[in-house]
Amino acid sequence: MPGSKQLSTGALGLNSAAIELEGLTRDFAVGLRGVRLRALDRLNLRIERGQVYGLLGPNGSGKSTTIKIILGLLEPTAGRCSVFGVPSHQVEARQSVGYLPEAPYFYGYLTGRELVRFHGRMAGLEGPKLAGRVQETLVWTGLEAAADRRVGTYSKGMLQRIGLAQLLVHDPELVILDEPTAGLDSAGVEAITELILKLKDEAKTVLITSHFLPQVEEVCDRVAILDHGRLKVECAIAEFAANGRQQTLVVSRLPDDELAELHAWLAARGRRLESVSAPRSRLDEVFVRPGIPEGEAGTGVGA
């Protein structure tokens, strides 16, 4: 999404990571006895510029605490956090960040255009530049036709898209999305996924938390999995497939005699055909794109 940056190139460390966490630890006091709960335990992460990065884990794993520290809303108990080389507690670190919380609240009496304009003014935009950016983000998120409707009349999917529009109005380099598809139907998930892929095409850095793992697999370059505040796994999405011990081959349907030949061919090489199935189209694909031609899915052979 073209637009002028709000920070000069000198304000961002050009050779630094988009986000860097070193030994990040955060404790919370629980109750009146001074008991400490450790939400993050010496977390180390480096998210490079231009990556779509998934921060995953069960509820209570430390994802929200991590995001709040990145946004400068919490101070770490120990360790450090930087955004484009700037300590996250400094205002400068937040000037090129856009954030969409899991359950955003917007003033329902404002129109979509007024809401995006309001956030643009908060980001320091004004005059023709502000008007241009508001229009551009509304078009980019597919809300141009509903721009002058009150936000209180928007569906859940439209609210998520207007949330994306308001966070993108100042053209941030880093976009943080906390459960962006929570509560959406399949069509809404598809729309948000396409917008994330558009951000990826424009080399934006995107940090996303989600419990919807198929979307994570589709959009993310790398993922980190947290558990009780500790890093359990950090790797590229492609490595999950590379580490598997099985392969899935999709071929046109085989007659019984050819399938028997395939069994024999594999057995002669010390291999075994584990399963044979005829996969059907995914339900969400049919929901979003009805009319998939019969037989398009083919036959799945797991080996």
C-alpha cells in the first residue's frame, strides 16, 4: 500500500530487526502476599523486517504480555525489547507500528471514514495527505462502499477490516494483529487472510497471534510457540513439513490393478503404502467459493 512514511529513515535502525527480544522476563504480583507470577521467562526472539511471523501458544502462554511489552504498554521485569532498534518504551518505537487488538472497540456513531480520519489525525496526518490516506486505506480494505455508514451498523468482518484501515492509515512498517479472525465466519476469515497476504506482498512486517492454525500456515514465514512464558519452538513454517517422515501425493484416481502394482512397486523398495483416500474439498473452500467442479480434488495417496 503506497504512502509516505511517518519516520525518517534515520529514525529507524536500518540494520536492526523489526522486533528483538533478549532475555525478556515479566513478573506479576498475585494477591496480597507478594507472590510473583512469571508470565515471561527469559524470552529471546528476533523478527526480521518483511516477515509475517506467528506468535502461538495456548491461553496463558505469554503472547498478550509479549505484545504489550512490544507496544510499550508494559515494562519488562528484566531483559530488553526493541522495535527497529529503538527501545520499546520510547515513543519513537511506536510511531511506525499499527495495532489491532483481539476485541477492538470503536465508536459506533462514527462513520467508517470518520473513524479512519480520527486515527490518522492522532498519527499526525492532516490536510490533503490525511484525506488521501483515508481514502486509500478504505479502498485497500474493501470498505469504500460502506465508508459513510455508521460503524455501529458494520458486521463483525467489516469491523475487523475497518480496524485494519485505522491501523494502516499512517502506513506503519510493523503491523501487530491479535487474533484478527476471532469470531469470523469462513468468508470473513478468507477476507482477512487475503489482506494479510497483501501486506506480505508489500514487505510489511506482520506479527500475528492466532488459534486458527490453518491461517497461520498459509500466511506466516516463521512461527514461535510459547508455553508458560518460555519459548518451546521457533522455526520456519517450511521446516514443519521438512521434518515429517511421510509424504502426501495427490494423483488422479487409480484403478484397482494399478493400485496393486503401486503397492508391489513400493514393497520391492522397502516402502509401504500407509493409506489411500479420496479427499473431498475443504468445507471452508466450498463455503467461500461454491461450485467447485466435481472430481477436482483428485485422489490422495499417503506414503
